[in-house]
Amino acid sequence: MKKIFSFLAALCLVVTFASAQTVESSRLFDNTYVSLIGGGATTQGFFNQDLTPFFWDGARGIAKNVRPVVGLELGKYITPVTGFSIQGIGFINSTYSDTFFDESAVLFNGKLNFSNWFGGYKGQPRRVEVVGVAGLGWGHDYLTKDQAYALPETDPNYVTYNTSAEINLNLGQARAWQLSLRPGVLWANKDNLPGFNWKTDARPNVMVGVTYKFGSKKRGHNFRLCPYSVTKADYDAVVAERDALAARKPEVKEVVKTVTETKEVMIKGETRVLVGSTVITFPIGSCALSATEKAKVAMFAKSLDADTLIQIVGSADSKTGTESRNFALAQNRANVVKNVLVNDFGVSADRITVNTKIDATDDVNTSRSAILTLSVE
């Protein structure tokens, strides 16, 4: 079992890095959700035939050997592919116990969205998604002292294992609500005997869920793609240009000296010198501007003359991600900075040239950047 969960953990890590460069970075509570779940599960023994508390008759079940299950789940998706959840469920009249909930289980689950993994994330969830779930947790039987004494071979506290699938139906224009069908198997190892029987300890179950994804009108309820994308044609053109430059024979040309412009800028009563190149850095796999980096773009924009030309070189480091994803990420970073200059500070788009380069600096951190350069012709 340990090998299975180690494999799942490694798989989640690989998928997380593979998909990290397609969406904007999210805040701590972005892409979180809450689900109400309910359904039926098979039992592992006899039931209490007496009336149970509240409304449920102890002799009744949903079907033969199937008893009701209800629960609550809190979860978060780290990427459009990988996520986790904490799930609490209670079983009604599934053992000898005379309490309303005879058993409970608290599970920690890992999730893989197969629809987004194999089909890619398009900017919002599909109407129908398929998700795989695997987890483990703590189970407990609510037995009286007399019942526990009569069943010495049974441990009231035990380990539970969970595997299931989710067939999700996303509702509404914002995809904030979700209905799901959840078939699965829960294993409860209750016996104080050595070994584990995958057949007799299995608890097949089917549940349905109603999910609400937290969010806002501004940020939405799901992952957002970076605001710009690079097509395969764009990527092929960059690669072709790179190969042509590598194959070109050296030529003797007149060397023209360019002068890098520096300016004195007044900021909060202090005089600072703004050098012609400003490096705007980004988190790994992201094209989202932090408040600090956006302030650097603002300082750069306020120092410009009306006729100053600007070059933005978007960059990504080659140590993470594939070549095609890195070129797309570098282009996105440059375009994000250009968009801020044009939309927030009124800089004419005709004055801005955008280029892309992998590993633009020797430092892996500043290679995750957009480098702004201003010069006087």
C-alpha cells in the first residue's frame, strides 16, 4: 500500500510541474471548494434491529446490506490537474451500535483531474469532467463497553483506505456549482488479526455530491489562463529564426555605438537614477505580476519621454518545463508587462517591441523575467 501512495505522490508532483506554466498563480484560498455528499455503502456485519435515534428504523436499509452514508468535504486544487481534500463521512445503522452514526471516517484524499490532464485546461472547466481519487484516514466504530467486550477481535479505531472516481457536471456560466456521481470502494481494517483482506474488508459505495467553488466576480471560481498565449506557428517561427541565426556566417559590419540613457527620477522626495534596463521578475511557472514588480513597471513608465522607444525581452529559465512551454511563458511575461504599460500608463504600443529569449541572464531567478530597455537613437 505504501508503494501505491508513493507512486501517486510522485505522479501528482510530476503533473503539478507539467501544468504549472499554463495558469496564473493563485492565492491561498483560490480554487477551494466545499461539498455535501450522501449515498449508500455496503456493510461488514449485522445491523442493530432496534429503532435508532431520530428517524431511522434499524431494520431498514437502502437495499440489502446497504446503509446510508452522509458527509462533508473541503478541498483545494493546486493546478487544474492536481488537488487534495479532507473528507468526513458517517455511516447510519451499519453495525451493532445503537447510536445514530454507527461508524465514521476522516480521510485525506489526493485527486487527479484526468480530463484536464489528457485534454488540457482551456480556461474554464468542461461541462463534464472525470477525476480519480485515492486516500487514507482514520475510522471509528461507536460501540458501548459491553459491545466492545463482546467483540474482542474488533478494534474500534482502525485505518481506512479509499479509492473512487468522480464524474462531475459543472453548472452555470461561472462554473461555480458542481454535481457529481462518486462510485468507489472504502477498505476498513477493523480486525485485530494479522494481515489485511482486500476482499472481505472492502466497502463498495456510491455517493452523490453537491459542490460550491469559492471565488469572486473579479477572480472567478476556477483557474485563469495567462492573459496571452503563443500559438504553435509563433513557436515555429521563433525556432526557425534561432536556427537561421545559428547557421549564418559571420559578417563584418560597422559597429554603431549606442548610448544607454539614464535619468534622475524623484520618488517620495528622493532622487534615484533609473538605468536603461529594468528587470521585472516572476515566480516560477507564472506570468502574474506581484505588487512589487508592478511598482517597478510604474517607476519605469513614469520616467519615459514621449518619444522614447522601449524593448521588452520576455524570458524563462530552461531548467524547468519543456521548450515549447518556456517560449510560451516567456512571450506571456513580455506581453503582460507591455499590457500594463499600454493600458495603465498610456504608453503607445507602437513604441514597444516585444522579443522572447530563454535564459536571458546567467541567474536562474532573473531569467524568469521580462527585461525592459530604453534607449536614444
